[in-house]
Amino acid sequence: MTKPFYAEPILNSPYLPPTRHHALGDDGQPLEHPPIEGRRRSKYVTPVPKARRSKSGSARGQTSLGFDAEETSESGYNPTPIINEIRGHIESWRALPNPNDWGVTPVTQRLLQHWRHHEFSNQQPFFCQIEAVETAIWLAEVARGRKQYAHIFRHLQEANRDANPELFRLALKLATGAGKTTVMAMLIAWQSINAARQPNSSLFSRGFLLVAPGITIKDRLRVLNPSDTDNYYRTRELVPAELMTDLGKAKIVITNYHAFQRRKAHDLNPVGERLMQGRTGQPIEKQESEGEMLARACGELLHLKNIVVINDEAHHCYRERPGTDEESEAKGEDKEEAKKNNEAARLWISGLEALKRKVGLRAVYDLSATPFFLRGSGYEEGTLFPWVVSDFSLVDAIECGIVKLPRVPVSDNAVNAEAPVYRNLWDHIGKAMPKKGAGKSGELDPLSIPAQLQTALISLYSHYKTEYDEWQRAGISVPPVFIVVCNNTASSKLVYEWVSGWQREREGQMQTIHHGHLELFSNYDKNTGGPLPRMNTLLIDSQQIESGEALDASFHEMAAGEIEQFRREKQEREGAATGNISDSELLREVMNTVGQKGRLGEQIRCVVSVSMLTEGWDANTVTHILGVRAFGTQLLCEQVIGRGLRRQSYELNENGLFDTEYADILGIPFDFATEPQKVTKNPPKPVTRVAAVRERERLAIRFPRVGGYRTELPPDRISATFTPDSTLTLTPELVGPCETRLEGLVGEGHDISPDALDDMRPSEVGMHLTKRLVERYFRDGDQDPPYHLFNLIQPITRRWIQNHLKTSGGTKIGMLTYAEIAEKAASLIYAGIVREASADGAPIVKAMLDPYNPHGSTNHVAFNTTKTNLWTTSPLKSHINYVVCDSDWEAEFARVVEGHPSTLSYVKNQALGFEIPYLNGSVTRRYLPDFIIQIDDGRGSDDPLSLVVEIKGFRGLDARLKAQTMENLWVPGVNNLKNFGRWAFAEFRDAFAIQEEYGKLMDSLIASSTNRNQLREIA
């Protein structure tokens, strides 16, 4: 019987809090048990292989990642209780309906509402991304300084004091593929916009140093700079348009930790040094000072105070545990790995400590899928950083469909093996593989690689070929990617040549000895023997490429052929000289563009990597991974497998969930998700750029950004006009079930209902509503409510209750006293009062513009979409090149609008920043109408009428509140400002009569305008 985990691995929406999780045993394996209701607690249960030799010399098995050690154990603090406690506090905080109760600044309120509720044009932020930022916000703005949370900060302070004595770090753990870059953008927006509006606040900063583990991630993080054309704030709509100006005040420097290395101060030889010393004989400085290093690495940030540091892949940054020397105790490749880990970590954290001494640090945020101590740190390898405050693990990401599901071997026909051979291939081939790098191993014969490795390569390649053929049939233009992760350059060269073919020098010239064992990965023409014009397999030394330094001689010699071939290809593609591009930059470009159409790495099918591919390598076309190295802990397994977990498609299915995608794994002992499942390959949807067209500037539409409304009612009389839209129907859906059956295990059951409300009379309810109206809508600023208006308003309230309140499903009139329901009723009554006053012609409503960004324009529209329902706009009718249609109604409306002679210009309200504030209950929300159309209603193109259009099928209460806000507040309020032209509002509700209704509307608007002109002339 297939376990539920394998039959239905994805349980939750990626955009909502997880509500179910699979049952896992103590060893982390799925059980034959239906999904469990509720969210999984933070607890890493995946098993790990045998641990490295302990300091005492006693061998022992590492059965977990040390997350559940007691606080007093040698491993240090156990952060999972703190993570779960913080998660609980944030769930309660998130559930507060009124933003004024959140305890955060107005800017933070606006950002949280935007991230949680905005209708994103493309991919919206995942729940795990928002939760990570919510955790940072809650700790900084809500919990800080409150006694009930003091123990949380005490835990974090003690953890940092022991491991980071000069820094205070907070770590946010998100699974690979969950989108850490988006989280960084949200953190920067929250900090910088608050700092711009509260420059003297001690909580926020507008200076940011982003530190990456290598050049690849550094290059990719450029999207966090607001000045970048593809910045996430605009293209992913992470910042409301009215806040973009404040975001532009941020100072952001992006670097890799290698920049903290103090360089040589000069390149003089000994003779030159003596000349520079002169007569004094004083030795000259041979190395940069700390200040010079910071000036080079941090630039303009040194002019600021108390900046924010964001560490990407922060598991590379730590201070070794005092009093330990694991590096000297390790042997062979383990010792070399420990040495490299410690050198990198020491350099990274020393740079941050120096920066703190120079300008101070407001906060340090660590982001990583694996924030664990590495080998040689002095802490048990795989121990979670004790300053982790938010956790969204790999199994959580799988259950939400955010990442692919890894599949590993579970059985084979090797009778004598205790476990499947390809589960941990290195146990069977390690002794037969070269121990040194290519520079020390001499020329090795690719045909001599172990038989088990060859069989593993052929087996996985056979499945890859089937996958490749499926992609071809599906019309996917780029190939799937097969990656091999090796332990050193000698092993990688052997595998690379066995896979793709090799040449050797014979009689003074290069000859092709073999064209490769795997046909789809061959770099040589099997007929002519010469190199193919476009390579299929790439050889990469990740550590050398990521350092940004020149390639060492051995690797440069080993990759000389493919470097030259890629240089020629780049020159042919771009038609420009490439001599000034370094070899490492060229290889990095190929690696970074694997699977990207039209780029240098587009057709790469196989990548053979030394050590492991860099974190942040964001190719989403990886389908197969082979490990040819030792994997000491589950930490390393997760890091390597993470290179293949990024999803291809982010389209939701009919159930509102992602479809399952898989990555097939050999040679990596990752003990999770082992049953193979057949999956249908769907081609990724094409990406279309939607943007303003420069040549259509004359069609640009300018609009006001309204923050609120001010209403001036006539003081002498108050009356109201109600319409069918003024009606409120109380239903169980709105107020909750009104008939509930309660039963025990035995005995009689009984029904409950809100009968207590039967005693509440309509007059009592009317007084309650009238009082709320006076206090909510008639108070002037902070002055006392004008209760003298009570007797004028009460008859209006009673009339509304009598004629426009309906109850159904057992609801009671007394439910109008519920705060949320009372607010809805009060807003409907007040709309009727404003409607009556407006009918008298008095200019009583004025719109209050956003003080920081009072207007917007179609000039700033620029985003990508994977939606295929697109309407290509007429160059004579729209500033924007496409209308992204959410329904066929909208496509029909675009056709009708473009075909009508009165239409001057129009735009779909997507990524435009055009929002209408309105009240739904006590909560202020933002409404995004569908279109803005400029029409000639008889006054000529110099005085157009701007028509806001909503296309609506079902029209519930919320839709009516939006329409009433437009008609009674927004339109008259903007028109009364006089400096944004004339505006109107219209709704279309019949998809099959749009053309007829639009024609009638145009005729009526033109007739109305003509009559007004005639009356004006007579006067």
C-alpha cells in the first residue's frame, strides 16, 4: 500500500499557513497514517549517517542534528522551543483584525497589509516568506521591551554572547527554493522606508550591507538594489507604488565575504620597497589597514551609522568555538574541508566585527536553508545556530509544494549489500577514486573509473534520456539538467571526460580519443571527432569560480578547451570582443545561465562540479543529481540536493495547490521521500514583459493617489437616500453558525443557537448604531463626539433597520451590535447620508492625497507575467503593450473599448499602483478597480473624462461597499480637487452585453456633457 505521503505529498497552499502535515516516524520516514491536522512543530527529525570521529576518540552515531539537546549540553542551546514559542506569538499577533492593535508603525502596517492582501500580478509572496519577515518585525517592534518576552531576548543574547561575542544575530531558516532573496527585499523595504519617515528612530536604518558567499549570489542579489531595472520591489510588487520614493533613499552595498580579505597595499618588489623607504629606512605598510579594507568593501555605507547587515547563506559565517582545535585532529580531506570552512567563516565574521567597530550595526539578519555549524567549528557538525528564530524546513516546503520532492533509491538486486548501493555510492567506490587534485594526480585514464560509478552514471542517464524525450515532446525549448558533484578536481575531470569525451596530444597535435559514453552529454562529433560547436557538458570548480579570483593553473589548463569554446560562442552571439572578460567570469556566466533561453548556458545538459555547486545556483531545470563524494552529515546532503529542488512551474492547479515535481538522486544518502512516482511533465509557461511603450507616451494616464476622504456635511439638516445597495443581509456565513448540534460519546445531544439575542429590541439596536455613527463619522479630529446630532441621525438609523436590514438562516437583529457587523451597517447608513447631501450639489467631499506620493502614472508599469490570456493593445489606444486578462470578460472589454471612437486611452489596473481606500467593517482596505479609460465626452481630447471601470459578475456586500465608496467619496472627492481633471465610475455586470452597455454609457456621458455645455452657454 502506498503511504499517504507518496500518494499526495502536497497538502497545503504555498500562500496560506500550513493546516496539515504528514505523519513521520522518529527516524523521519513517512508512516502509513493519514495527514495530521495542524501545523508541524519545528523539529528536525531527518536521520543522519555516522558522525565524524569525536574529540575524545570514541566513535558514536549521530542520530539527529542536535536540535533536541538539553540547554546545558555540550552542543549549546536548543532553539526549537524558542522557535515554536515565537511562532505561536506571531500566529496570535497575525490574527488581530485591527491594524491599530498590531503595535507597529504606520509604514509597517501598510507593508504587512500589502504583502498579505495585495492582488499580485505575478507570483505573490509565499506564506513562509511573509512569516520570516513577520518574525523580524515582531521581535523589533512588538516584543522588544515587553517583560513577558524578556526570556526570548535573554536566550538570544546568551546564544550570541557565546558564539558571536561582538554581534547580535537573528537567523531566518527557509528551505532551498523558498525564496530568500524575496525575504531580503521585504526586510530592506521595511527597514529603509521606516527609516526614511522616522530618521531619528533607533529601530530602523537606511544603510544595508548584503554579504554573499560567492560572486554568483552577489551578482544575483543586484535585484535588491532599487535602481536595478529588474528590482524585486517593482517587478514583484513588494512595495506599494506610493512608498517607492522613500525606498529610493536606501543605501545598499552588495559584496561577497572575500572582499573582507585585507589585500596587499602595493605590488613593489624588494628593490622598489627600499626606494620607497628612502633615507628614513622605515618599512612601508605591506597590507591594507582595516579602514582601507572597509572603505573598499563597504563604500558609501561608512558615511552612515548603525547599518543593517544581511548574510546570505549565513552558515558560512561563524566564530570557532573557543578552546577547541578540531581542524588539527581531522585527517585527509576532512582536515582540508575543516580548514577551508574555518578560514572562510573567520574572514566573514571578522569583517562584520570590523564594520561594527567602525560604524555600528543596527541588526544582523542571517538567511540560510541550513543554518548549522560546519565541520571544524568546534560545535557538533550540523548543530543548528542557536539564534534561529524562524524555521520553514525542507519537509514543510515539500508539503506546500514550494520545492521538488527528492527521490532516492530504496532497493536493488545487489544481494550482499546491506543497503542499496546507489544510496551511498561513495562507500563502494571511495577507495578507488583519486585522493589528490588534478594538479597532483598526473594524467589519469577516464576508462579506469570504478564499475559501480559507471553503472550509476548509465542508470541515471537512462532515466534522464526518457525525461529529455518527454521535454522534447512537450515543446520545452531548454533541456533538463543532470549534475554530478565530485570531491576534487581529479575525480571531476575523470567523470567529465568519461561522460563527454576527451582529447590527448598525439604527435604534436590534439586528437579526440573518445567522444563520450553518454550520447546526449557528448562534447564531440562522433562522425568527425571534432568538438561540437555548442557544448553539452560543463566542468566547473565551484570554489574557484565563486571566489572571484583568477583560476589556478591546474584547473585553467584542465578547462582551457571549453573556456576557449565558450569565448568563441559568446563572441558569435553578441558580436563583440570578449578579450577583456576573464576566464572565471566567462565560466561563471555559463554556470549562472544554465537552462535560460538565449543565454550562454542555455543548452547545457550536464554539469560536473568540484566539491558542490554553489548555494544560490538557481537553475530550475535540474532533474537528476549524482553524488561522487563522501557525505558526512545530512547537512551536506541537504545542501547538495538543494541544487535540484527549485521548481519549474508556479501555476496552481484546480485545488489551489502546486502539482508535484520531482528530482531523482543517486549517491547522496538523503533519507527522505523514497518511493518513485510517475509524474507528467508540463512545459513552463512563457514569460511576457508587460510595460509602458516609450513611443506611446502621448497615451499616458495620470491619476491621484488618495489616502482618505474629508466630508463636510451641511450643519443645519441631516437626511439620507438609500438604494438597493444599502441593504445588509445577515447570514450564518457572515456571523457564524446559528444552529449547532452538540453531542457527547453517550446520552442525548442538544442544539444550541443565539436565542439570547431575541430579547434585544430594534430600538435598542438603533440607539447602538446611532451612537457608533456619531462617534465614527461625525467627530472632528480628537474633539468630543457631537452627541447633539443624535436626535437628527436616530430616525435615519431606524428607517434603515426597518427597510434595509434582512436576516436569514437563524440570524438575529441583535447581531448588529457585533463590532464588525455594526461597522458594516454604519458605513452603509453613512453612504446614504453622503448620497443625499451630494444630490444637493454642495461640494462636501474632498479627497486627501498621499503626502509622500500624491499621483501616479502609467509610465512606471513594468512587470513579467506567465499568464497566457493576453490582449495585445492597439498602439493608438493604450500606453501599455498588453492587457493581462484575468477573465475572458476583460478581453472582451478591451476589444470593445479599443473599437469605440470616444476612447482616447485606456489601461488595465495591474502593477499600476492605483488603489481606492475603503472601509469594510472597522478595517481600512484597498480596492483595485479593473480599468481606467480616458474618453472624449464632447469636450475634446484636451479635457477628457477619466472613467474608472469595474467588471463584476457576482456582486456581494464587499463589492457594494467598494462601489459606494467610488460613487459617494472617491469620485466627488477627486473632482473637487480640480487638478486631476474630471472622473467618473461605472460597473459592467453582463459579459454578453458589454459592447451594448459601453455604447449606451458613452452616449449618455456625451449627452450629459453636451447639455451641461449648452446650459453654461445660456447662462
